[in-house]
Amino acid sequence: MSKKEKVDPRIKRTNKYLRDALVELLKEKDVTSITIQEITEKAELTRGTFYLHYQDKQDFLMQSMNEVLEELIEKVKPKQNNEDSSEVEENDESVSFLKLFEFIHDHADYFKVMLSDRGLPQFRSHMTEIVKKRVYGELISSIGDAEDGLDIPKDILISYVTSAHIGVIYSWLESDMKFSPAFMAEKLTRLTLLGPIRVAGLENKIKLPY
């Protein structure tokens, strides 16, 4: 089925029930120890209904992960505005940051368990790739253009920035999102563009280890 096709609302509802059930179970146990029976019982659905949509548990886990991350991509990717449109905010990286944090805020339980040790190991790497390509795409392209003049190899720089981003997101979720998505987006934009030492105001207050 192509991404453009509309999914039957009943199927979307069933998928949501199963995904919500998985999230609740992941709060108690590791993903490897969760059974289809437990998922369907928690979702108050039959095993037959489960097998109408998924081949097995692994198929369900991967499809569920891809569905959420596809939704995330749709949320953060720049919109194609008409030339006469006055809306230019979609080209601003900070807007992509805000959309990212807003989406994660709205699906906090899912992201919290999936980024934890109990979730799918593939989830963190898949999400890192999305952050790299969809949120930092333009920045990475600029880095590529200026690669000859970099003091740090591009691969190390990109890995540092994207890994730090995922770490900040998980820390925020672990703190029960005590700061708003707008606050997180603004601070992470500054940290990314200006660096943590400078943003924190520590340039002349700490002794560097070199």
C-alpha cells in the first residue's frame, strides 16, 4: 500500500489499540518477553484480529515503529508553499525542532518506552537517521559544502550533534517533560548552532581539560 492511500479508520483504530497495549506492557517488561496473547488481551482484541494485520510479533513491532516514525517525518518535513505564500517559517530549522518536540510530546509514552532499554534496539538508530536527514538535512548539506575547511571530520560532527539530540529528547521524556516543546526547541537550536559551553555561559568559568 502506498503512503498516499488512505487507511480504513477501523484498521487505524485496531492498530492504535494494539500499539497502546504494547506501550503499557513495555512499562512492565522487556519487548522480547511480551507475547502476542498479552498484547491482544491488553488491547481487548482477539488473536484472530491480530493475525488479520500482522504475520507475527516481529512484523507487528516493525510495522508499528515504521508507522510512528513515518508520522514523525510528515510532521517535521518542510511544507512546499506556493511562491506567493507569506509563510516562510517552514524553512526555519527551529520550526522543525518545535514540530519534533510537539510530536514527541503528543506520543510521549510510546517514545519513552521505545527509546529505553525495554524497547526495540532498532528504534533509536531509525530515529537518529530521521533527525539527521529531516531535521538537520540543510545543516548537514552546508557542512558538506564546507568540509575542506572543517577542524573536525564531518562524520564525527554529525554523529555528535544527532546523538546529543536523541539524548536530550530521552532525558526530557525521563523528566516527565518538565519543559515545554517550545522551550526545548529554542534551547536545542541554540545548543546546536552555538555549542553547549557558550550557551551555558561557561566560557570563562570552567577549566578546559586541555
